[in-house]
Amino acid sequence: MKKLINRLNMRNVVAALLVLVFFGAIMFYQTHKPLPEGISYEGQVFRTDDVNFLYDLSYKDKSGNFHHESRIFERVNEMIAEAEDFVVIDMFLFNSYYDGDHDMPDLAGNLTKTLIEKKRSNLEIEMVFITDHINTTYGSHHAPEVQQLKENGIKVMYTDLKPLRDSNYVYSAVWRTFFQWFQSEPEDDGWLPNPLASTAPDVTLRSYLELLNVKANHRKVVVTDQSSLVTSANPHNASGLHSNIAFEVGGPIIGDILETEKAAARYSDGPQLPDYQGTQSSGGSIKVQVLTEGKIYKRALAELDQAGKGDTVWLGMFYLAEREVIDGLVNAARRGADVRIILDPNQNAFGNQKMGLPNIPVASELEERGEDNIHIRWYNTKMEQYHTKLLYIKKEDKATILGGSTNYTTRNFEDLNLETNLWVETPLDQEINQELSNYFNRIWDNEDALYTEKFSEKEYEMSWVKYIGYRIQKLLNFTTY
């Protein structure tokens, strides 16, 4: 009897080891597998004299009145109107669902209307809209705005996320083994509350299981035959009051940005995208380059590594959590750079309270390690977010800028999500440099409103329970950031 028990115990141990090896192999492969061709792209460096910086800002003036300055999607609508041959748009969030008592700008509806009107006025123009399955809550329902585009002759593509590497690798190994074969369809009857908003259709359990992979096409790009725009803003009503940034540039870089979108379309079996037939001449004193996915990460680290005494490093960021970037900021400060960081306090997400992760513990760490050269201010958010993703380093003879869709987190940086940023290097006498300087100084110094608060003046609570939870989340990569 004892021998039988020992034999059964040994079999259980062997079975458990085989299961661990099996799931370990899945986790290793799905985090190291080759990326689809054209993903993680470093474009050609072009020269120009015209880079347009745009931003949206929400704030309270010194009398306590709320204001929202909106420029980005006004310009997007103008770009669509100016297009002659094609319009290609890639946007992460594109829906009108919202929980809240406040009236929100109808960004999704207005963009839908603008695109349809353009197509009706020019039936020959090529129009493609690329987005993420989050807008269907992973197949549980149709996205109304996307359906309207399809019904009016605009090509639509939902990005396939399965070929991308897994970020929530422990869970995704289980999902790929047992659940990926059972996909939700819009005709299925959902019965669970929608995580996007209570006004959105109910969803299936299968959709929730897919959502937990936490993968996304997080890009925010507009490309026409006349111009291109890379932004941190979504045409999403619940995001309508967020503070965001964007950069617009024309010329041959349009072709490079199209190449990044063609890569996503190829591996997603999407439509063929148009070619850029415009000017190939590249001249001027400003350097511009498109970067996607992990190439953004490498460039951010390289720029921080070169910052030192006499330089000013400005960072405006929604999520800051990537360990090497945190170390890069500290090391730049220790070399003598003046590091100034504006962070969202991560207290609000579409009307719901959040725990302050990751920015509250990260800000505390930076304050402790910065040796008086790191200065942090919280953006004074209310019902909205400081959704900006912008690095600006001012040196003695030039400035470098890196802005777009990318939060400074592992998921956004390390070839897991799809992301697009624009890199700019400019002499100090160019208008783009002055615009960036004015933007940061305006909100840092509270020149005409109450934009930001000192780190020391706004003590957000971070209990030891929350901090331990933050470290465990980081270890397992089981986060939403």
C-alpha cells in the first residue's frame, strides 16, 4: 500500500512538472516569438522646416471656472477636408459610450460625420479606418460608429492582436491553451456588465476572458496625401476632456508612417493601403522620424542617457512605470540635468476612482532619488486625465522631442502593444522649440490658471497594502498600464 501511495505521489509530481514545463514553454515562446514584419519600426530621418505642435488642455482658472481648449480633432477634421487622394486613420478608442453627469464633446460622432461627408463628396478617395477590438468589447457587439463608416463605403480593419507578444504572460498562457478558440460574436447574447460603460451593450464571459490579455493597438495616427499627425488623443467621448498633445508634419515622412500602418494591415489580413505619391524632397533644419513600438523605448533611453549638466529634461506623462526610464531620469539628474516632470495622479478613469498606480509610488521614488535635481508636479485633474505622452529635452544648441501614443510602461515600450511616436530634433531658434517651451512653462508656472500642483502640496495616500499590490502587479505584469 505504501509503495502504491509513493508511486501515485511520484506520478502527481511528474504530472505537475509536465504541466509547468508546458505552460512555461508557452509563456517563453509567446513573450519572445518573432514580431510580424514591419512591427517595431525605425523610419528614415527626414528634414523639414514645418512641424505643427497642437495640444488640448483642461483646467480651472484662478476663479475656479472650468475650461477646455480643444485643437487636436479640429485639425484632424481640417486634414480630412483637405485630403484629395486618401485618408488613413488608426485610432485605439473610437466610441461614444460614457458614464457621467457631464456633457462630453462628441468626438466619435463628429469624426464619423466628417469621414462620411468626405467620402460622399469624393467617391474616388481611398479611406481606411483601423482600430482595436476594444470598441466591440472584444466581439460582444458592433461598434456603431465603425458600422456607419462601413455602410458608407469606408474600409474598416480591426487589428489582430494574437500575433503580438503577450504582456500578461501568465494569464495569456492559460487563455491561449483553453479559451482562445471560443470567440464572441455580435449576435451572441451578452449578460455581463460592459467594462467600458453602463451605457454600452452587455458582454459575454468570453469577451472578459479575452480582455484580461490586456493587449492593444494603442496607436493614434492620421495620414492623408497632404499631411500626417501623430497624437496621444483618442476620438472617444469619455476621453473628450482629456489633456493631450499631437504633432503634424508633411512631406515624405507621410510614406514612412503609411509603411507602419501597412505592416499592421498585412499581418491582420486587412485592406491594401494606398501609397504616398507626393514629394520625396527633404530639406530644412528640423529632423523628424517616425518610431513604433520598441524603437520608441530605445530612443527615449538614448535621449535620457545624453542629458546632463546644463540641459533641461521635461516629461509630461499619463503613466510612468518603466524601470530603465526611471533610472534614466535619476541618472540624468545626477549628471546635473534639471529634470521636471508633470504627471497625471491616476485618480480617475472615465468617471471611476483609481488607486493612483503607477504614478504615485513612482513619483515618491523619484523625489527620494533625484538629489534635488528632479522636480515633480501633479496635473490638477478633476473628471478628466492628463493623457499626454511627451518628452522634451532642451540643450545648449538644440532640442529633442519625442511624443505620440506611448506611455512610459513595459506594455507600451517593449514590443507588446502597437504604438506610434514622432521624434523631432530642432535648433533652438525654430518655432517648434518655442512652442514646446511655452507649453511646459505655462502649465508648470500656472501662468494663467491652476494647471499643476507641487508634489509636496498634494499628498496622495499610498498605503503599504497598495504599494505591495503595485509591486506584485509589476512582477507579474498583471496591470492595466
